[in-house]
Amino acid sequence: MAKKSKLLHNLPMLILLIIAGFSIYLLPYFRSYYYDAFIEMYGLTNTQMGLLGTAYGVVAMVSYFIGGFVADRFSARKLLSISLLITGLVGFVLLLPVGYPVVMAVHAIWGCSTILTFWPALMKAIRMTAAQTEQSKAYGFFEGGRGIGNAFIMAAMLALFAGVSASSGDQAALRAMIISYSTINVIVGVLCFIFLKDNKGEASTKFDWAGTKKVLKMPHTWLIVCIMFCSYSLNCGYFLVTPYTTAVFGASAVFAAAVAIMAQWVRPVGA
């Protein structure tokens, strides 16, 4: 008798993790798709806009180093829920008449909530959905699902932005998007808390220095680092497509966002 697939059995859980995986990153990155509207709403310069990404990136970089410790010591269900709730609730702050320092602080908090308490716990939860022989399939389905989810939600939000912008202006449209994205995060956070399985943390009294040194000496560890660095560099550069389209070609904010969002439709194929 063929052994039942653990991944197939945990498919509902994987689908919820896919939704969580794309929902939480809607807020930190949406400013890039609606670049000009975001700058106008908060009275920012291009330099300040870039520094928002720096604030998010620096906090995220530090969070990557210590996120694994957090994921091993606390329940993935609780970490994912808390991360989504914090990300969504902090998003509502952007609806207030805030200045550049507050907007930067919001991005710094997102750097923590989307990486430190979220990403390692998410990877751990995905690993738990599949057997040892199904790990690649699980991650492939996860990334493909994230691409599909991103493509559809961003297309829907673009339609919302275009509709509100036509009747009430770009700033009103941006506020509508912030409300939508923040609400989605809060709802998904609650769903994760209710439906995800509650695993216990795997607390350890000692840090495995010997194992860490062994991994750092492996050539393919640094090859993977190089690949990820190149991939993320290109990914970050692609966010400049929106302001380039509006500044050089004189396109509207809606058209520029549509051009940037098109990349999401290729992602499921790659995954």
C-alpha cells in the first residue's frame, strides 16, 4: 500500500502559510509600486524614500541572524500570528498625518515583524507540512502559491487604486490601499492563530559553535550567499521601474504600477 503524502494531508495548512507568506510583505513593499503617490503623500525626497528601504533592510539583516534562535524557542503559530498582527496594526499608523521620522520608524518595525519573528518561523512551519522526501515540492508550491497570490491581490489593489484615484485623487487611493493591506494582515494573523497547529519550541541550552564553523567552511554555503545577493540586488533594482516609468516616459501612476506588477505573473512559473 502506497504511503499517504504528508504534504497532501497538510495542504490546507500550506495554503494558509502561502497566504501569510505574501500578505505580510504587501505593506513593506507597496511604496515601490506607487512611488510617486507615496512621495507626494508624505512629502518625501527621493533620498528619503531610499532611506526607508535602508531602515527596513538594516533591521531585517540583523533579524535574519537571530531569527532562527527565536523560531527554535517559540511556537511557530504564535510567532506568525503576532508578526502579521503587528505588521497590520503598524500599517494603520500611516493613515495619520505623520512625518518622515515616523514613516521611517514604521519601516524599521516592519523589518523586525516580517523577518525576526516571521520568516524563520514560516520556514519551519513549511518544513513541518511535508515529509523529508517532499521538502523541495513543499517550498516550490509555497513560492508558486505566493506568486499567484501576489499577482491576484496586486491586480485587485491596482484596480482599487485606479478607481479611487479617478474619483478622489492619488492620496485617497493610497489610503484605501493602506487600509486594505493592513486589514488583510490582521485577518490573516487571526486565522493563523486559530487554524495553525501549535508546535512547541525547540529550546537548546547551548549554541552549536562547532556546527556553525563547519557550515561557514563549506564552499557551497558562500556560493548560495552569492546567488541570493545577486538575486536580491536585481529584485531591489526592479522596484525602480515604477519611478523610471513615470519620470522618463511620463506614464501615469496606475500604468507604472501595472508594469511593475507584471513581474508577479512570471513568478509562479519560475517557482
